[in-house]
Amino acid sequence: MSNIQIIQTLFAFLVVFIVMFFYFIYLGRKQIEEKQKYSIYNVGRKPGNGSFYYKIYDFLIQMPITKGYFNKVKRQFEILMPGDSKQTAIKTTKTILLSWLIDVGVICFIFLRKPSLYNAILSITYLFFINNQIVYLALDKSDIKLLKQFDKFLGNVRHYYQEHEMVDEAIYDTLEHADNPVKLHISRIHKILTCEDVEEEVDNYNVPNRFIKTFLALGVIIMKYGDKMVDNQSLFMTNLKYLRQEINIEIVNREKINFLFSGFIFIALMPILFLQAIQNWAISSFEGLKNFYYGAFGILTMVLIFATTIISYKVINRLKENLRVEVKNYVLIDYFTKIPIIRRYLEIILNKNYGKTLRFQELLKRVGESITPIQFLFKRILYSFIAFLCCIIISLSIHKGKKNQLLTNTDNISYVSSMLSEKQTRDMKEAVVDYADRYKNQTITSEEIENSLLEEGVLKSKQLATMTAEEVIYRIGAYQVEYYKWYELLIALLIAIITYYIPLFQLIILKKMRQMVMDDEVIQFQSIILMIMFIERMTVETILEWMENFANVFKKSIQDCINNIQSGEMEALEELKQKEPYEPFVNIIEKLQMCDKIGIEKAFDEIAIERFNYQEKRKLENEIYTSNKTNYATIMAWMPSIITIGLYLIIPFMIEGFTQLITYLNQMNNL
């Protein structure tokens, strides 16, 4: 298959993808519109304003390929312009669509200057990397800048609160000394605390991180219930001190990771930039290497290098980023799993392994995934089917390309017949192409081809006819055995089986990574309890409601507990302990169970000490976790270079060297 044919095929796949993309938008439109009726993005807003862009956003934010990119851009806007969520989503969509339009223009410009498959793939790949890195670096820089400014803001609030002993006045006085972007958030927080409907304003506020969310909760609590002196210390001031400690831990950890990970992305992306240069240099040094680089092994090696580069890039960024728990909506998967015949088949599989299904459902809940077991099963089957289909398409394309090369490529003739004249070489090439195509599906001997060449007058020299006949017979034999083999089907099945288990492996790894998120949530729960435990007439249900506002991993279980608490408080809390057996969280629930007997203050009298111990424990865990992440990132960063040097540079030269040695020995034997 020529480069032009490959490009045409890829273009056809692109057209099909675009058609399917908009078809799925049409299919999911009703679901999206139904969901928007109850979305917090639409609270208090009239429909129709930017609804087109919002529908695009609501669809793409759920696509596995685009959701990470959209979330990063949206978080950047949440930091720089803390408006309502819907307008932030619309702004995000407009920015990304404009960026993609520019990308398409750049790709077309690069490709039209020098059309080739390599240039097309390289330009698309690098534009993808560049766009992601620009967004990621800007977001990371803004995140750290916001944290540092917020830490300074908390120091100023502490100072002004000592003067006024009023939260809103203290926040207002800090505005004069604040810089953007934290100034925008301070203004928004002040507006929330001084408005009539605080809860609605809180719901419409895009909180960029958990620290600002904690401070907002502290402000709301103090404004609503008033401050209180505990051990001769202001409750508000004490919690500000705890909050600043957490922020400083986060800043140190983020800056350390940035330092340790610097350069990894460049190392991972560098090899694919030089593949064409390596190929051109190798072919200019040894003409015979053209068969390797343009053949099946060369193409597969290039695909492997690109795939490894993309995987390495994604893994490095995932290791560098802080893990965030996000509620995902699987619109497309949900659509297909609602088709009766598909759903019935999936239910049969799950019911046959009901015990495993229950354990698996518990695992999904433990990692904070909103996907159901039936949806996850469909996702695994879908991934497996796509991998199987891709393997078959790649194998068939390689076979077709090799067949086409056997019938049309004559570069090796120039190398073999270096002693022939220019006319003889040209005649031999034309004869090889003509006779190989004529007899490609027939059984014929070398003598018959040689006689045919001499009788038809295609070649005059018997020696040249003999060489040509041998080349034609070789090509016909190679052409006839170039078909889809049974072991290729087994390889495709093996890859499909491995792909089927990849989402499960990801889930198991995610469970381990969620440990850090669960620790963060427990610390946040402790912070909230420290804020409200001394307030008079505080109840267990109110504490649970505040915890639910800050929960991600434990959110669903806490919601169920709140719904069941009217039927029996102790029973609901006991059920919550069984659903969430994470020990630090269970410790908090057990203290809630003691509140009715000994009171909230006595039940949580040691929570400040426990919170300090958790912070010290987190510091040590961060050190170990960062060290492990750096080791994994180092391996992934150098993986594309190792594959490039080994498979794309050393092995071709070794094979070519052995080939030339064997050819030389054969020539010596003939002499």
C-alpha cells in the first residue's frame, strides 16, 4: 500500500469518525437536555444563552479522549474568572474549538508543504502534545500561584480579624492588598457571605481547590453561628492556622514534584521528531535498508514508537498531576447498555458470576467511580473488540502493503544488479514488474518464465533472463504466501484478551491511588468538625450534611446515611461503617455514634491531635509517593528512546550487515 493510499484510507476513517461523532451528539442530545433541567449550571438562568456551546461541552466532557483536556482548560478559567459554571463551560468550549480550528489549519499547511504520512502523523501528534502542555503548564502555574496568594491572604485575614472580629469586614479589608487571581475569589467569597441567599450563591461558585472551599465553609459557619473561644483561642483563628499548614504542605509537595519531573516530557517526545532523519540517514548509508523501513517491520516499529510516546506522555502527566475525584457521566456507554438485546446479554454474564459482580461493585464504589457494573462490563468488551478489530486491520494492511511492494517495488534490483548497464537494469525492472503481476496467482517454473522472456523478446541476454526469472519466481512465491495467517488471529485474540483486562487493572491501581484522596477527605472532615463541634445545638445530622458537602469518595454513602437517619440514627451510622470500612473514616463515624451519650465536644475532644498525626503521616507518605512516582516517570520517559535506538536503529543495521555478509559469502562460493 503506497503512502497516498494510506493517506486516503486515513482520510476516509476521519470522515467516518466525524460522521459518527455528530451522530452520537444527536443520539445523546435528548439525554443531555433532560439532564440539563436538573443541572446546577442552569440554576436561576434562562435557557438559550450559549446553549449550543454548552451542549457541545456537556457531550465532549464525557468523552474519554477529550474529557481530561476539557477539565484542564475549564479549571484554568475557574481560577482566572470565578463566574458561574455554565458560563465557564461555554468559555472553555469556545476556546478549545478555536484552538482546534487553528490546529487543523497548521496541520494542513505543514502537510501541503511536503505531503507524507509521517509528516501528517507527526504534525497531529505534536500539536496534540503542545496544546496539552500549554494548558497543563499554565494550569499548574496558576494553581501554585493561587495557593501562595491564598496563603498570604489568610495571613492578612488573621490580622484584620483581630482588629474587627468580623469575618466579612476582615475579608473586605484584604482586597486592597490582594493580587489577581486570588483577589477575584476573595471578592466572590465576600459577596457570598454578605448576600441574602448564601446557599444558592455557594452552589453557583466554581471553587478551584479544597482549601478555598474549606475557608468558604469556615466563613459561612462563623457568619451563621458566630465565633467561639476554645481554650482561650478563637475558633476562627485556630482553623485558619490549620488551613495554612495544609496549604504549605501542598505547595512544598507540588514544587518538589515539578522539580523532579522537569525534562521528562521533552525526553519522552524527542525520539519521534528524529525518526525521519534516522530513516533518511540509514537509507543513504545502506540502500538495502529501504526494504526494512518501508516494509512491515519498519511500519510496525514506527507505530510502536508513536504509541509508546503517547502512552509515556499520558503516564508521566498522570503521575505528575494530583489525583482528582470527578463524577463522570458515561452518556454513550449508557445509551448502548440500554439497548434491550445488549443489556440482556450483559446481565446474563453478570448473573452467572453474581459473587464476583458484588465484589466488583464494591470496588467501583471504593474508588469513587460512578459507572455501574453493567456499564463497566460493556466498556471492557468494547475496548477488547476495538483492539481485536485494530489488530486485524493492521495485519491486513501490512499484507496488502507487502503484496503491493512485491509487485511494484524494484529498488532491490538496483542493488543486486549493480554490474549491469543502465538499459539492462531498466529492462529487468520492467520485466520483473510485468511478469510478477501476470503470473502472481499461477504456478509456474523459472524455466518457463525464462523461455517466455526470450521468446517474446523482452530480454536478449540469456544470463539476464535467468536473473529476471529467478527474481520473478521469488516474488510470486512470496506473494502467494502473503495472506492472513492463523497465528495472527491468535495474536489478535491474545491482545483483545489483554485489552479486556486493562480497565480492571487500571481500577486496581486507581484503588491504591485513591488512598491519598481518602486521606485528604478525612483531613477535610476533621477540619469541618473542628469548625462546628463547639457550636450550640449542633446535631449529628448537621455534621453529616457538612461532611457530605466536602465528600467525593465517601459522598454516595454519606448521602444514603442522611436519607436513612430518620429511621434510626445508630442503625444508619452502623450501615455507613459497613459500607465504608476505611479505618480513619470509621473512626469519625464511631465518634458520631458516641455524640448522643457524651456530647459532640467530648466525642471529638482528641480530633485536633488526630488531625496533627494525620498531617505528619501524610508528609512521610508524600515523600515515599513522590519518590516512587519519579522512578516510574523516569522509566516511562526513556522508554521511547530505548525502543527507537534498539528497534529502529541497531536491529536494522544488524540485519542488513548479516544480509550483506551472506550475499558476499554466496558470491565467493559461486566464484
